[in-house]
Amino acid sequence: MSLLNCAIRLNATTFPLTPEEREVYQSAGFSLVEAEAPDLALFQKHAHAVALCIVSAKINENMIDHLPNLQVISRFGSGTDNIDAAAAARRGIRITNIPEFCLSEVADHTMALLLASARKLLTMDRATRQGRWLARIEERTHRIEGRQLGLIGFGRISQEVAKRARPFGLRIAAYDPQLNLEVAQEIGVQPMSLQELLSSSHFVSLHVPLLPATRHLMGQAQFESMRPDAIFINTARGAVVDEAALVAALEQQKIAGAAIDVYEGLDMFGPLPEAADHPLFHLPNVILSPHSAACSEESLGFLMRAGAQNAVDAVRERNLIQTEPCRH
């Protein structure tokens, strides 16, 4: 019988395997099972699998228990909040991710949302199509230079945003309990408390992972602490924000606007809805994008290849050889 390790690759329809990803598995002597969604029957059929590779699928303890030989869960992305890490740890299963994924793309997208909001590009676009030339005067905008960008979280992406923001003449502040003072000084970023940052920033951009400690980090009290002319930007994780509080702050004009790429109340990786709806859809002072900040041909190509390599490397490091190939 062929001596092959078995990898299960989920989200294979939404995020099809690239030739480069397939080459990683093939070169390492892995057999491969492809599926879109986690399925207990699938896991039972391939219970000998040693690697589970996922992009957006949510993996809970029950699913993990149906893969008794699993050694690694390879998350094709930077965050791992869609995996039951405690359950994996109890089984000694390694979780890998790709921290360097999409740094440039998310930083670029953040700046695009900031600029589009500040210059009211969507409003100006609609006005132009309707022949309302006087929108250039009627819609009040402010000079970007000299305003303050407040960064909540100061990891890799946030640092890349700061580097891009400086040439626009923005003053940059950051809040992070583990803020690297040396890096902040090098980039020209002013450390602040969260309260100080919220109350003084014209743009507030969120860059923290979703953890128990950060869930609903931005809620009613935080939005009420912001300037009434402030724009809130989120390209991090939807559940870091209490969306009901954000909607209320926008409706009551506690803040001037928002630019959002991630959502707590929308599943951007589930089945396409017949009629998509969300309270943010009905607000004129919001710019929305469909969790697209990370996406480019280059970032997705790198993601698929690196995620597969992480799975292969983790199994190799444990020197595991399975004696049963995947059954197709």
C-alpha cells in the first residue's frame, strides 16, 4: 500500500487550489481530499488525515474529535479565531497561520477607505451621475493634511498603514498595550491611551485580532468618546466592534462616518444570500467593502502556497508517516 500522508483541504470551491499549492502537496508525497465545508461524514471517511487546511471554515471541538490522527490545522490567513484553539491544544494539534499574509493589501485598503471617506468620493460620484455639480461646495470636506489618524493596535499591518499615512501629512497616534516604542518612534507615531486616542483623532482605524479580550472592544462608550467629525475604519475583524453601537453612533451623528470591510452580522464566506441586508446598508455616511481588503492576485497566490507548505512542514517535523492514502 502507498505510504502517503493525507491532507483535507476545505474551502476548495470558494478558494480553489492553485497549481502551486497542488505542487506543494504532490512534492511532499501527500494525497489530498478537497471539499468546501467541514462535514463530519467526510472527516469520518478520512479519519486517518494528518493535516486539515482551511481558509474561512470554522473548526470546532466536535470536528477535531472526528479526526483522531490529526497533527496540524493550517489556517490560510493571519488570524486563527475560526479554530477552537483550546480543543486543538488538548489534542496536541499544532495550529499554523501566515502572519505576513496581505500586509500591503490591507494597509493599502485602509488608506483607500480613509481617503474615500475624507473626500466623500461615493457621494461625489453619485452627485456627478445626477448632474449635481454643486456637490463640490454643498458637501463639506476638510483638508487631510494636519489631521490625526489614530491606530488601535500597532502590529505589522498597522505599522504599514502608518508608513503610508505619513506622506499625506497626517499626525499619527497609536494605542496598543504591547506597543513597540522603538518602532513607533522610528515611524513617527505618538503612543496614546485608548481614551486619549479616541477623543483626539479625526480618523480611527482598527487593527487588532479577535480575542476574548477584544470582542466588542469598540462599543457605545468608545464611540461616544470619539470626535463628532471622526471617521471610523475597520479592516480587522467584525466582532471587535459592537455593530449595534456603531449603527447608533452613525444614526445619531455621534461620529461623522465609517468605512467598513469586516462585519459581525454578515457571513461573507457562507452561501450567497437571496437578498443581502444589514443596518449599515441604509446609512449614507458609510463606505462598505465585502471583506476584500486582503485580496489581490499576489496575496492569494502566496496564501495558498504558504498554507500548504505550513501543513507539510508541520507533519514533517513530527516525522509522521501514514500507511493509508486518502480514498476518493
